[in-house]
Amino acid sequence: MRFVENIGTDSPYSVIGLGTWQFGSREWGYGADYAGSDTTAGESQRIVARARELGVTVFDTAESYGFGRSERILGKALAETGGTDGLVVATKIFPLLPTAAVVQQRGVASAQRLGVRTIDLYQVHQPNPVVSDATTMRGMKALRDVGVVREVGVSNYKLARWQTAEARFGAKVLSNQVQFSMVHRGPLTEMLPWAQRTGHVVIAYSPLAQGFLSARHSAADRPTTGVRAMNAMFLPENLDAARPLFDTLRDVATAHDATPAQIALAWVVHPPNVVAIPGASSVAQVESNVAAAEIRLTADEYAGLTAAAEAYQPVTGFPAIPKLVSARRRG
């Protein structure tokens, strides 16, 4: 495993972490251990145990995932596989009215569900359009001052608001968790270069674009249920348009004796100061994700993959809505 360098944290941040939205949630169509059970006797515990064996240190969840069930399942899995020393247990506050008092209350509640004294990384899940970062960060500072929180982060913030939040906090707001993948490259322009200069971390959620970059799907074989069914990337026309991108992923994968998904993850963590947090529904998927950390793309490979990604122009946003509805009806 590789780790992010020069960020000054107590625990190391592995470049491949584990996202646990699927623990306790029904959106992904997994079994009862994910969708409602608070036991760790099933696949969730095996996933966490294997991730730890492979050197994963970053485990990310949120109080909104399964209405707290993800936090409880993850907390129990960590407790039963060796505790949390040396790990980064990260969670996020649901950003409904995140005033200072609410932030403090919700932080304590998340720590209790996780079964930890200190949350290693506590993040604001979304910027609130009404509540200012000044009051939110007062709550974060109070949690840090009493030891409930070790590091503070944000999620889905633009760079300017991330910087504003840090100014209001009065100390480093370590991370920003944003959508970042070969088909969502926004952080590359300004956010990531700033993070690299200043010792911050960009945490990439959906680094495989919900499995789109596995290159396993086609217009004739697309997801029709769950979260992916309403992802515009899986529209038939977008899958057809992605063939050159998928071919490039496959070519590079062949050169590294890897899979397209592993190459897509290797692309995300190729630059410094990035942690990718793909989810996993099986031990085999964890093993595949972690192996991507050891793939070293050449400069030419990275440039070629980036060019192929830039050439891909999917139908997204408002124009995709009627197409998604139509595709859902056909599915």
C-alpha cells in the first residue's frame, strides 16, 4: 500500500481507502447484512478485515448512509478486527441546519454509533446554502477542542468555499471529499494543485463512476436497478460513445496484467495528495481495488488515458433526464 505524504497527520492515509455507503443501505441492492442488519457476522466484517490486512487505513462513512446503520456496522467491524489504532475512521455530518450546536450534537452521536472516543476525520457532507461556514466551523472547533474530532474536512465544496471554511475554522481543514474520476475531472484544474502545494488531501468518491469505468457494461448490458439506473453514464448512447475510452483502459490494463477498473483507480491516485474511496461488495472487490495502489502508470499512459477521457463527451445534466426516464421505463 502507498500512503499520502507530507500532510502532517497522526495516522497514515492510504491512497486507496474503503467507502462504506453500501453498509446498512438498500440503494445498492446488496443483502441483509448491508441493508439492515447491525451484525458484523457477514460480508461487511470480512470486507473490513481483508482491507486492513492489505494496508487500507482510511474507512469512510456518513450518518446519512442507512440512517446511521453504516456507522454502526463499520464501527463493530473495526472493533472486532483489531480496533481503530493507526486507522482513519472518517464520517460526515448530515448538513441539515449545521449550526454550531447541531454540529456538536451530531458529532457526538456519530462517535457513539462508531464506538470511538475520537473521530479521526469529521466532514461536512454538503455545503449549506443558508448556514454559513462560520457557525459550522465553530461547532467543529468545539468538537476538536474536547477531543471528539481529530481532523476536520468538508465534502462537495468548491475550492473557494473550502478555503473560506478553513479561514473560519482557524486551522487546517484537511480534506475535501469530491466526485473525482476519469469522467469527473474537475479537481485536476485548481483544487488538486492547491492541495498539493499546501498539504491538503482530495478524497475521491465514486472513483470508478459507480462501476462505469470497469468497462464491463454496454448499451445491451446496462444496469436497470438501484443507484446506477439513474446514472446518466449508463444511458445506451453514453455507453456506445465510451467505446474508445473503454478500449484505452483495456489496452493499458493488458500492459499491466490488470483490469480496466484497476487502471481507472490507478489514474485517480496517480497524482499526489489523493485518496480514492471505492466501495466494495465482496472481499474479492477489496483485493482488486487495493491492488490498484501498486500500479505505476507511465507518463505516456497517464497522458493517453487523460486524452481518451477528455475526448469522451457524454449526455449529462438536464438533457439526460428524459432519456433516463425513458430508459428506466424500458428497463
